[in-house]
Amino acid sequence: MKPLTKAEEQIMQSIWKLEEAFLKDIIEAQPEPRPHSNTIATIVKILVDKGFVGVTPIGRVHQYYPLVSKEDYSAGTIRTLVEGYFEGSFSDAVSFMVKQKDISVKELELLLQQIKHAKK
């Protein structure tokens, strides 16, 4: 899966949230100050070319929908991050977050519960 730029990710976030959208819907979903509509249209075309977004022609307009789920993209992105910065060790990644105080004891306990529940 090809990585997305920050601008592409921002547009994908809107498409994931909307599930199906026309260009005007994607434009309206952008935070202020919104990029120009031509910029958004270009990014959507790039997302189509990369295989992240599908297109359904409806008359003279196009409806867009995600081909890659947010969950699949998130999993791949996290996996790439862990492989690139923590030699593939998720425990090293969590240890780093603990040292940086980015994760609390309560959150760690929740993670442990989820791991235990997943193993059952």
C-alpha cells in the first residue's frame, strides 16, 4: 500500500467519514481555511489513481467512495512506523510512549485487558 501525503490523508479522512461523497461534499468537509476546490479535485484524482478511492459516474458528476478502509490504512501505517523506528517491536514502541508520558497507566491497563480478551 502506497503511503499518503498529509494532504491526501486529510481528504481520505473526509471520504472515510462521509462513506460516499460528491466533490462538493468533500470540499465542505474540509476544515477552514479550505484549500481551493481545484486543489481538492486534484488530490481526489491522485487518490483514485493510487487505488484508495473509487468513482461512480452519476450523470455529469462523480460520486467517490473509499476502496481502502480506515482500519486497513491505519494498521499498515502503524506497522510501517513500528518497523521503521522500533525494529518491528511493538513492545519497544509502547515502552517509548511510556517513557515520553504519551500513555497513562490506565491506558496500559486497558490494553492489557484487550490483549487478554483477544486471546480467549
